[in-house]
Amino acid sequence: MTSNANLQKRREAAVPRGVGNAYAIFAEKAKNAEITDVEGKRHIDFAGGIAVMNTGHGHPKIIAAVKDQLDKFSHTCFQVNPYESYIRLAERLNKLAPGSTPKKTIFLTTGAEAVENAVKIARAHTKRAGIIAFSGAFHGRTLMGMALTGKYLPYKKGFGPFPTDVYHVPFPDPTQADGVQQSLKTLETLFKADIGPDNIAAIIIEPVQGEGGFNPVPFELMKKLREICTQHGIMLIVDEIQTGFGRTGKMFAHEHSGIEADLITVAKSLAGGFPLSGVIGKAEIMDAPSAGGLGGTYGGSPIGCAAANAVLDVMEEEKLVERANVIGKLMKDRLADMKKRNTTGNRIGDIRGLGAMVACDIIKADGSPDADLTKAITAKAGENGLILLSCGVNANTLRFLMPLTSEDKIINEGFDILEKTIAQAIEGATKAA
């Protein structure tokens, strides 16, 4: 009989340790918000493949679209023999992207590849080199992605040197009333001390930090960055890879702040689990690279484009953007109730998020971050049938990314498991001490 333990042994022998696993729970099948492992055990999915499954596992309309495309062809390379589904998907995203400026879209394969190409496009358009990112940011595992990422462990250790002309500004500290002003002051100092704004090609920012701890960017900062970029001819790149496609209660998270980006990177839930990413941008900017300067053999695969077109259909038909706000309120209410009733030993700290991109911090009795308890909670959650991820600069944030197609009943069941799990983890830590 195949077991999780046996597969884990095979995995350790065949796959390098650098590819981490949150759990030694091997999926056999999945449906909507539930995963069944190889031993037949059911798990509620609060991770969604790291924000990839907004439309749920195995949505029938997406599967049907992929099967139909497979019957036609699986690959030609868009740069050799193009196809209509790529163009149709680009047209749809160009209309959905915030702002009135005409847009164009290129499709690629991974989120990191989208970030790399956004940087290329920004540099081609501005004829400048400098790129500014923020502390706590995550922009991928390629060399440029790592250079932009504002978190050393585990993403950067041992992989340098990184590309040059990359600078970091502190992300606003949510505990400080003047956090936005401090970030802007550092940016101003950077312009004076290290590189002039006339040498900056782009500023890149996640509208809600993902790996950094699910920290929404204050709308004030987003608007100010837009002003600064416009003033100095700098491209504003908004990384919507984790936040896009309804997760935050808007199609794109930066819609909440009312700004228009120059370039938007997308991936994850774009194609409902099939590898596809893209860069959406103002048409004039997108046309800056010369013919042949952009592309990739698998970029915008016909399978991915078929899936993504079906994803957009599902999101519209099932009103998943609106559903995200309902799910988000349900999650925040459950977490606030747990905190109020103190069933979790005063260990739930800040509860935050936009739409269904919600997180809570796990803290010690004195209010400081508790990374050890957070790790114990996620491990115990897996044992209890709940797939749960952590994140954050202090490794003490629980993040919730269940499919937007999840039923209230499943979400509540998951939070029942979470409440029990936190109590068990606290008891285990107390005994160990």
C-alpha cells in the first residue's frame, strides 16, 4: 500500500532538500476545497496551492476547457504559430486592468518570469537601470526575483551575488502611526544619497505583501508612489501575483487604492492551477522592447490560455469577486470570536487583510511574535486534517487562502479544526516547557 511515509522517503532520496514541503501529505485527488491524500484521509484546503486555486480544485468548466484544447493541440509556441485563445485572453485582461489607459498583455509561465519581464519592459521604456522594492517583499526565486525580494531567509541564503541596481525601502510598520512617512522619508534619502530618481526605471510593490505577512499597503502610500513615479518618469510595477483575480474582494488588489499601475504582474490563480503568468501594462510601455526581445517557448501555452479564459468565465458567472468579501468577513468574524472568547490562550494577535486574503499573528503572552508556536500550529493542523500555511518576516503569521468557491460549511469546519489545533499546540508547548 502506498503511504505518506513511504512517499516521503522516496521524495527525500530523489528530490533535493532545497524544494521544501509544508507537509508530508501526498495528494491523491482534490475537489473544490478538499484534498484527499494517498491514504484516503480528507483534508480541508486553506492554502489553495499558495493562492492558485481561487476557482477551486477541479472546477468542471475549467477541466472541460482544457480537455477541449487538448483535443485540438497542446503546443505550437505562440512565437511560431499563434492562436486565438492567447489574443482573446489578452483582450479580456486589458479591459479588466484598472485605469483608462490602453493596455497590452504578454503571457509567460511563472510568476518570477513575469517579474523578470516587467523589469525588462520598464528598463527598455525608460532607458534606466535602477529598481526599487520594499523590505519584506517576495518577487520570486530567479536571480532578479531574489534581488528584489526583501527577505533573506530562506530565499537568498547562499545564492548571491545578485543583479545590481536594486534598492530596498522599508515597508511601513503597521504598529507605527508614521509608518508611511518613514518609508517616504527613506525613499527621499535614497534619491539623495544613492541614486537619483532620473536613474530609476521602476518601483515594484505588492498591494498586499504575501510572504512578508499579508500586510496591506496603506492606500496613502500607493497614491504617493503613483505621484512620485509620474513626477519622475518612473514605472510603477504592481505585483498582483498572489493578490489578483478576486482574492482581495476586487479583481486586482490595487483597485482598492484607486491608482493605475504602469505594469501589473499576474500568475497563480490566473489559470486555475495550470502554469501561466503575464504582464499587463500600458500599451506604449509594453511596446518598448523590440520584436524578439520578449517571449519564451512555453509562454502563454494554449492549455494555460484555455484554462484562464474559463477561469474568467467562472469568476464572472459565480460572482467570486463579491464572494471574496463574504468569505473574508466570515474568517475575520471567526478569528475575532476566538480571540474574544480566549479559547486560544490570548495567542491570537493582529487580524488583518483585504477581502479573502486574511491573516492573523500568533503571539506570546507578552505580545511578541511566537514563531515556534506558529510552526507547531501548522504541523498539528496537518495532523487534524487542515492544510494551513504560515508566513511573515517574524514567521508568526497564519495565512488563509481557501478557494473562493468554498462553501461556508467547509470554511467553518476548517476554523473549528483551527481552534482545536491552536489549543493543542499551546498545551504541547506548555508540557514541553
